[in-house]
Amino acid sequence: MKRTYVFPALFLATGLIATPAMAELAPAEPLAPANSLAGAFLSAETARAENDFDAAVEYYGEALSYDPDNPSIQQELLLALVANGKFDEALPVAEKLKKDPNIERVSRLVLGIEAIRQRAWLQADSALILSRQSDLERLLTGVMRAWVKFGAGETDSALSTLDSLEGPDWFGLFKAYHSAMIADAAGRSADAADRYEFAMNNTAGGSASPQTYLRLAESYAGFLARKGKTDDAQEVIARGLGIAPANPALLALQADSDHIATKALHIADPARGAGEMLFDIGTAINRNGAENFAALYLELARVLEPDNAQIYFELGGISERLDLPERAIAFYDEVPLESPFGRIARLQKGLNLADMGKNDEAKKILIAAVDENPHEFRGYLALGGVYAALKEFGEAATLYERAIKNIDTNDATFWPLYYRMGIAYERTKHWDKAEASFKHALELSPNQPDVLNYLGYSWIDMNSHLEEGLDMIRKAVDMRPRDGYIVDSLGWAYYRLGRFEEAVDELEKATDLRPRDAIINDHLGDAYWRAGRKLEATYQWAQALGMEIEPEDADRIRAKLAASNTPGGKPELAVSQVDDPVNGKTVASPNSSNDG
């Protein structure tokens, strides 16, 4: 199955204090009281599972009104408050729970952060001592305590704390980075230089925690620039860009050599240093499935670094992945436009508005972004994605043509531009231009499964370049065997070629991978019928009708079912080469179009 890819997330290299970021959210409807302990607790649990943070806080609070000393509910309320950015409200709950070993990793962390915020260094150091801790918590509290000791004027003790901190190999990057910043802040330039360079040589740690490595590169470049070593600073920036070529912060410094010393990351304040460690941990664990865990640390980082634009940017991205576009927009609105992440945040805001159905507002923002900087390609991708989602492929094609006129796109980075332009041309019936665009995308980046799949399937569907097209789709499947759409393409290619048993094998795999996709189920139904498995075919078509499906596709499938239930009836199946064995021609049919 050929697909239109919208790519909702654009940031390629990165990436609740009561809450300025939430200021733009519409007022929530008042919640109905649960009127019982069980009802309130269940409502809170449901709200938490649905990432409705405000409701979770309110219902856990209501549950505590029935059972004020219940430690389990207090724990859940503490987590909900922190996750929702209500740090000050979390403080009294954390104080109650500071001796509970089941929750101290959060309660004592909250109290330690408050002590750091108040610059009560001895109190902070005591609060950050946990009775039991995982490797991650030992690293986090160890680095934060080093910053606390530095805040208390104990630089030697701070560095010794980091140097003696034992743990897995992945501790190394964090230890070296933060010890370099502490030495730098203490004016120990030679020691700082050695520690910065040692950290930069930890490329394995950079691969495991790329965001920390990028922050390290920025900090080290600033250190070198302040020493008058601008060329060395640029070399460090280039090393960082080797990990993430599109990182906005490093690209901004690379383009402005005269101001690296003043614009690069420079942390000398111990409270900000502790906040930076929370940020580093939050971004390091920010993976699919760990969004809420990562957001917890990022929210705590925000308490100590409230003007760190990248925290809001990362929280916006997490909100997107949790399917909370309104919340994402509120975070993106807190990223200053003059920040290196400001432009991308605005693009992401436009995409989230489109996700909410606010297409005119989304287009207005994205068109303005393209007009303001017509030489930056991400704006074209964002606006083109909105056009594609709305099936405005003519507008998309014109937009991508404009991009190619304004940008030197002959670089592997730009293959998505040509891929999407190919889709826009194909959808507007300009196949010659579409084919050329797909081929150019593959010249720029030869092993892109999406492009191989789209071009290969298109060729087979038009009875052209059959073997080459089939090889392309097989290659795409080899690279992405868990992608149900690409596996469907292989099955449907076999169908078009009249190889029905092979089609059934691949289409069954595709339905296992995408069981709720109506068109894939419809394809399998046609293949079953061709293979003589007529009962299974009718079952598959009936299954497809129970899924999300376009009205015209539903009408077509109902007609097939009606024919199959009529004595002597012949359902109108998608055509195959066996339907015209003399000429071997395949004619496009409704369910061969670019679905999904």
C-alpha cells in the first residue's frame, strides 16, 4: 500500500512551577464530583491513564478528602502534581512522604530541589540522600549533590564527588560533562579544558545520550570561545553536528562565530547546574513508552531553569507523542522566537493546530514561517504536510517546487522533499514528474523504504518495470518487516502480477501487523477469492466494513459481498494480469489508489 506521509514531528536533532506554559489552554469544564472514595480514586486512575493531568490532580485530591492519611493516594497525588507542573502544591505532600521509602525518590527529590531553589545547600544535600536507589537515581542525586557542594563553596568536594561516583559505563558522559562545568565555573580553566575534552571523546556515551552530548558540545564551544579559541570552538561544534547535523543550537553558533562566547550554553550557577542534570536525565530517557517518566524530570528541571527554552520544546514534543496537541501548543508558545528552537516550535504549533482541525489557523502560521525564511526547508515540509493531510496536492506540489527554487537541495538531507513532491505529482496525475522526483529522492538517499515502496508499487500497478518494482518493494520489506503498509504493498504487487498464493501469504502478514486497517483487509479478501478461498474472502470483506473506512470504499466492498451471496454472482475484484493474459495489462481500480 502506498502511503502519504505527513511527518508531524520535524525536530530531527534534539527534539509544571504553576504554569505560564498552560496559560493559553482553554478553561477546563468543571469536573463532576465522584462522591465516594472508590469513585474518586477510579476517576483519578482513569484520568491519569488518559494523560488528563488536571483531572487526575483533582480526583486524587477528592479521594484524599475521604481518606486523608492514605499513603498510596498521597503518592499518586504527588506524582500527578509534579507531572502537571504544580511544584509548589507538591511541596507539602512531599514533606509528608519524605520518610516513605516507596516514594522518596520523588518526595526527597522535590524537597531537595526546593532547598536548592532557596540556596539552602546543607538542607539540599541532606534531602538528596536516598535510602535506596537505582543506578539512574544514584547518578542523578550524585551529580546534583556535587552542584550543591559547589554552591556551598566546596569545589574540591564537588569534583571529588563526581570523580568517585561509581556506576555503569553510561555514567561517564554525565560525570565528565558536569565536572567540566563545575571546574569552568570555579575558574579552574586547565582542569575544565581537560574534562571537557575527555567528555567530548566519549562518543559511545554520546550515542546513548545524544542530547547530553550536544549540550556538552555547546558548553565546550562557549568555553573555548571565551578563551579566544574561536577556531577550536568551531571544531567542537562540528563534532557535535556529526552526531546531529540539524541541531538548531549548534547550527546557530556555527553561523555566528563572533558571538559563540556570549550565546553558547554557559552554566556557572549551582542551581542551574542541578537543573541541567534533571534536564539531561529527562532527555536521555525520553523514548517511546517513557514519555511520562521523562516529563517528570523535565518538569522538575523547569523549576531550577525556568528560562531554558529547550525544556519547553522537549515537553511540547512529549505532549505531541501523548496525543495532547493543545498542551503541546501551550509549551511551544513558551519557546521564544529568538531561541534556536523558536522557529521549529512555531512549525510544530502549526502542525498541532492542524491535528486539532484548525487548518486555516495552521496554514496561516506555516505560510508566514515559509515567507519569513524561504531558504529553510523544514517550513516547506510542515506546510506541505498539512496540504497533504487535506488532500490539497496541487498546493503541495507548487510549494515543493518553490522550495527547490530557493534551496540547494542536492544533499541527502533533502530526500523527503523530493519524496513528498513525488506523492503530490502522482496524486495530481503528473506521473512523469512524480517518477522523476522519486528517482531523485533515491539518488540522494538510495535506501529509503518509503520511496522504494511507493515507486516500486506504482510501477507494478501500471504494469511497468515489473521485476525492478518488485525488487524495490522486497528491499523495503527487508528493511522494515514490521511495517504493515509496506508488507501490504508486497502482497498487493503479487496480486497484481497474478501470483495469488504469494499474495495471500504477504497480505496475511500485513493484516497481522495492521489488523484494523480496512483497505489491507479488503486486499486480503480479494486475494482469498482469487485463491479459491471464498468463505474466507467474504469474512475478510465483512471485517473491513466494521473498521474506519471511506464511504466510497465501503460501498465498493458491500457490492462485493452482495455479489458473493448471489447464486452465480461474481464480485468485482481488483484486476490482475491474469485478467488480460494476452497483453498482460493491469488496469488501476479503486482500491489500488494510494491509501492511508
